[in-house]
Amino acid sequence: MMDSIIKTLRQAIGDEAILEAADIAERATSYWDSAPMRGKALALPRNTDEVATVLQTCHAAGQSVVTQGGLTNAVTAAKPNDDDVILSLEKMNRVIEIDAIGSLAVVEAGAVLQNVQDVVDEAGLRFPLDLGARGSCTIGGNIATNAGGINVLRYGMIRDLVLGLEAVLADGTVLSSMNRMLKNNAGYDLKQLFIGTEGTLGVVTRAVVRLFPRPSTRHTAFVALDDFEHVQALLVLLREQLADSLSAFEILWQDYYRFVTTVGGHRAPLSPEHPFYVVFESEGNDAALDEQRFTHVLTTAFDNGLIDDAVIPKSDNERNAIWEIRENFESILECDPVYLYDVSLPVGEMATYVDTIKGNIKARWPNGECYTMGHVADGNLHPFVCPNEPVDGKAISDALVYEPLRAIGGSVSAEHGIGMDKKDWLDQSRSDAEVALMRTLKSTLDPQGILNPGQVL
């Protein structure tokens, strides 16, 4: 049957658009896994019609399909096996249109986030979604996982940035809902079926995304604080005095900062002796007023005893070096093993929660460490657990990190999704009724279960 499917796909979208096992194995499984990719066939459609043809063919044969974007997801959400057809949207990578009057862009799902940012910037506008994987992740993948990143505080998740989209259902039906208006309450908002559902209900092929004026000013500070209460008070102060111009507020626990500025090789702009570090930014379009407001709030924070020390970058290079500390954690990933987490919880519970999981880890692995950083303002933390022992300890580590969330109403996934890695923990963050409705949607839109099988549910 597989040979028949491959033959049909070759006839439908061209020999060059279908790769088989030997060629697939030349690719890495993902950003996180360098093992050769597995799969019987990989389809490289060039437009929505070809995506529809691939899915229609696979649906008719009951063939499983794994959709791939930039392969940067951290929850095993796009990992195929030997029997899967892989659907990669890498050829569908255009920014089709920029509408300055409507403040929107029309993009294909395979467009790399950084390329979209750059094209939009050249037009004098801004697409504000931003995350560390910007150079590899794709718009379709961002939509499928409802990506967040560092600007959620001001602009929201990508759900808040999508006006309309086009998606192909499991049977090849094209659902084009390319709305261009901010307001449209004509019936159900069907695009929401495909945002954050990890490709399990349909494959996004195009999207209409919101754009914003490009800021002409940007002010950044990297500050040290002596307790978490001061972190919270600083956030309140910045929100009060900077309001909507506050675009980022990122936290580093001392252990994370110390590790990446020693083992990691990043230059430490501040002493590693402080319990907490925060990098925050404000953006605007009034040079004199923006600088005055930023200087005033920083002075107020010092005067109120909220911050102990601060560095203000004086150039783009200095700013980038600060952000590298937050975004480049390759040295931690070299720990063997290491487990990366993405959780959300009320801000007021964060300090106690991190202390709890650190205690859990030390009790289980005396030499173990937990390096933590995150977005704070949107309730999102990223702990890295390193047992510092040669163990296969992921299941144990998951329990140590996720169980404490139960009592405080936290979520096992803030922005990375569920994929295959977190399926066993979904019912901790969603009720039985919610999971049942998810299953109903899945069985309705993908009755044969061919789309990204084994993921989420």
C-alpha cells in the first residue's frame, strides 16, 4: 500500500516533491534530536492545492501523516516513525502581501519567523511575535502551538495576532477563512480550531497576521534583585509607569545566570551573587518622552530599594549580549541528561514553586540541579533539570516538576504544547469534560485519526 501511495503522490505533485526513506534519513529528527529522521515518504508541497492532494490521498488509504515546520518544538510534536508520511511545508515560505493600511500581512505557513520579521521591518512595520528559535521556527508551527515568546506581555500570544487563516482538513477539504478584519463575529471563529491544536485537527497553509507600527525607540535594562517580592514589586511599578510601552520582562534565577556566565561562556554584566536577575524593555515612538519615562522608572526602582544593581546597554551589541544570556542556554543542554520544562502558574506562587522542585530534585538526586528562567509577567517559567547522574530519569523528573503544580492551579504547558511528551499529564491541567470535548473535536474533524497520531490526546 505504501508503494501505491508514494506512486500516487509522485503523480499528483511531482517526483521531486516526494522523498523516500534514504533521503529522509539525511535529515535530523529535530533541533533537539540529531538522530536520522525516519519515515516512508516526505512530501514537499508548494501550495495549498498540493497539501490537499497529499491529505486526500493519505486519508483515502488510512495513512498516518506527521506535519512538520521548523522542527524546534520541545515536546516531541513532529517526530515521525518508519510508517508515517511526513508533510513538510518548507517550500511554502513566502510573505505574500503586506497591507500597511490594514496593518496586516498574508504569509504562507512555512515562512520562517525571522524572515517574516525582516520583510515586515523593511516595510516600516513590525510583526511582534519573537522567540529564541526565530531563525528556524515557522509561522505554521507557531500557529499550531500558539507560540508565546518574549513579547507576550504587550502583544499577547500568536492567537492574538492571527486575523484569519487557511487550513486543510484530514480528508483534503480546504477551509479558507482568510479574514482581514479585527472585528468579525459572523458565526463561529473557526480559525481557533487550528491555533494551539498542534496539527491534530488540520494543517495550516496560510495566515493573515496583525502588524504594528515599528517602534523608533527601545530602552533595555538588566537588573539584579535580592528577593522575589522585589521582582513582583518591580513588575507592578513598570506596568504602572510604562504601561503599554513595557514589552518584555524576563527573569533569571541565580543558578541559571551563574551557570550560563561561567560554563556557558557568556560575559557576566553583573555580579553572580544576586538571587534574581531581570531584563526588561520598553518601546515607543517619542524619543524624548520615552527616555525620560524609562530613566524615571529606573530611578524610582533604585530609590524604593527594589533593585540592587543595574546595567543599561549603550549599543545594540551590548543589548544583544544581555539577551544572549537569556536565550542561549546551549551549555545547559550539554548536561547529560537534561530535561527542559515549560510550565505556567500564578506569579505569586513562583518563588515557592521553584524552591519546591529544587528540594524535590535534591532529595532524589543529591548532585542534581534545577536552572530556571522565564517570562514571569505572563506566568511562564522554564526549569532545566540536570540530575548530574547517568540515569534515564525523565519520568521521575516529570513528576518532580509537574506534581507541585496541581495544588496551585498551574499548567504543565504554557507555550510549548503537549505533543507526545506531556500526554500523561494533560488531565492534570484539563478537566475530564474538557478532554472529552477535545476527543469529540478530533474524531469529528479527523475520524480516521491520521493527523499527527499519538499527539495531545
